[in-house]
Amino acid sequence: MFVIRLASGNLLVPEYAATDDERFAGDAYVEIGPDHADYARLAAQAITPEEDSARRQRWRDGDEALRRQFLDYLARHGAEGGWNGAP
């Protein structure tokens, strides 16, 4: 996850949640403004939503061959994937 600079100047910053026993529970983005203590540090590494979208598209494009292999595997083995003796 990346820090994303919004058109308003605010930042979307990744944040995670943990359970009481410190197990990972999930992650999300929180919006912070210039008055936040970490704003200047985080703004230095922020990308625009367009840069994030382009980065995600390059990732998807680069994985097309792997996606085809996966779909071929699913076609041959079904949703069970051939685990536990399933065909």
C-alpha cells in the first residue's frame, strides 16, 4: 500500500488493525491533512491516484502470463485445485 496524495492536498495513508493478541485483522486507508504530525514526512513519498492506478495496471499486465497459467490449471483441476485427492 502506498501513500496517495488527493487533489485536495490531503493524503490517504495505509493503516492496519490488530486484534488484542496482536494478530493482523485488516488494513485500510485513512485520510490525513496538513495539520497531522506525520504529514510532511508522508507527503514526500506520496503518489497521485493516477500513478497508483498506472502502477496497478502495470502489475496486472505483467502478470498476464501467470493469470493464464492459473486459469488453465483451474480448467484442468476445477475449483478444488486437485487438493486432497480431488480430480
